[in-house]
Amino acid sequence: VGISTLVQVVNQPIVRGTITIQDPSSRHAGLVAALRHIHATRGVSGLWHGTVPAVAKTVPKYVVAIWVKDAMQELLPKPTAPPGAPGHRSQVLQASAVKSIAAGVAGAALTNPLDVIRNEMFKTDEALGETTRRLLRREGASFLWRGMGRHPL
């Protein structure tokens, strides 16, 4: 979790820049142009705007992913082929894929609201609390699952 948090912090300017250029109204030619603009208009701290929700989702995402993976381990059938026999490795890999997909979707679903908040923070340059209050006022609780149809997959 510590390494993941560090990665979130280090990557935050890149995430901020890429989300900025994905905005249809963005006038930036690319990532470097977006980062230069953010730095010029908001200073160095502007590059790390939105770090709190990015880091806040790290622990819950991994805890849920591990719990789901472990639960799936108990629910899925054990390999029918004995170790070393033809088909055993394939059965183990298939079960691993199912566990990984389930864990990833559960983690993404749990942390989706923080992604929505972070992305809104990028668009508006509002603080975390201000952004959350605005989303609740305008969209109610529905912002919690905004984008869920495309996010986990």
C-alpha cells in the first residue's frame, strides 16, 4: 500500500495532465502543453491538485480487492486435474483470471466516487470538500455511480 501511495503521488501530475487534455474543451496540443499551462497558471501545487482523493482510494481499493480475491478462492471449484497432470495449469490460470477480474471490478466500483470527485476537481480547481458538496447539491447521491458503466471494464 505504501508503494502504491507513493506511485499515486508521483504520477499525479501526469494523471492531472492527461485528464485535462481529454476534456473536449481543452486547447492543449498534448500532455506537456497541459502540464506547462497548469504550472504557469496554478503553480507547482496545481500539478498535485486532486492528490487527496487519489491517495484516499488506495487503501480501500486494495483491501476490497484482497477480500474479494480470497472470497473467490473459497467459492470457485478446485482444479479437478491433479498437479502436473494435463489441464491442471489451465484450470489454475482460469481461476486466477476470474479472481483477478472480480477483485479489480470490486475495487474500481468501491473507489469510483473518488475518481468522479478528483476529475471534477481538475475541471473546476475546487477543493475536495467544495467539489463534494457541489456534486451532492447538483446530482445527489447519483454522482457516486456516475461512469460506472464504463469505469470497471
